[in-house]
Amino acid sequence: MPDRPLNATAASLLGFLHDGPMTGWDLVTVAQQRIGAFWSLTQSQVYRELTTMAAAGLVRAGERGRRDRQPYEITEAGRAAFAEWARKPPADETIRFPLLLTVLFGRHLPPDRLAGFLAAHRAAHAARLAGYQAAAAGLPEEADAVDPYSVATLRFGLAYEQAVLDWFDALPDPLRPATEGADEA
């Protein structure tokens, strides 16, 4: 077992490694695809965590392959550490939404500038919702039985993005983006 408890980033990497050996590059790609919308992971974090976990015996580095990429596989100690982490209650979520900070201090911005920020962010959330809707539409009927964990996560994404769009649509008039020229900010 590691000297210190696993952090969520290391635990997520161990979770992905349950599917088989992966290089750091593979882990970054998988993380961006599967958790990137709700959990940020940088390439430097991945490699730092892999080094730390290898030193703790949670992962084992394989032989370097093409492009000097080195695969890592989870060890039994890594499986045990992951299982221990997964059994603990998750920490409380923390909202870190940079747009809200800008909105809070929006009175210090020209109204058209803030409106431009709001319009751009609304468009990004609408696009993300459309992506989730497309993914949901492509699920087979038996998806709930086959992978209820991924389905539940996808449904959260759908509900979250819809809630954010509802928030944008209910903004007070002084914060509503103008229908014309909002793209220019």
C-alpha cells in the first residue's frame, strides 16, 4: 500500500489501467475522452503520478516501445490501493467555474464584453450538450445493463449541461447577450 492515500487523479489512472497496460500518452487520451468534461488531467500530472505510483509499487513499467513510449500495468498492490480508494466516500465537489467569477465582478467590465463572454460560454455548453445527446442516442437499448456506470455519468453530463443552459436563459436582462453582435466581443 502507498505511504500516502491515493489522490483522485492517481486513482483514476489506476481505474483506467484495470482495462490493460497503457502508456502515459494512452492514459492522457483515455482520460480526456472519458472524464475530460468533468475532471481535468494534464500530461505532466499523468507522468508525475505514474512515476510516484511505480515507486510505490502500484504500477509496473514495461519495456519501452515505439517512439520510446513505456506501457504501465497495474499491480496487485495497485488494485488493492484502488479498491481502498473506491470504498471511501468521495470528497465534496467544489465548483470552480471561471465564468461565474467573471460574472460576479461583471460590473467592472463593459457590458458588451461580458455579453460576449456569456454568449461564447453558452455556445460551448450547447455544443457539449449536443455531443452528449449524440452519445446518448447511439447507446444500445441494453446500455443500462451492460455499463450502468458510464450511462449514469453520461446522464449527469446531459442534466448538467441542460441546467447550465437553463441558467444562461434565465439571466437578468442586463446580463443577456445581445442577439446581434454578441460574437464580436
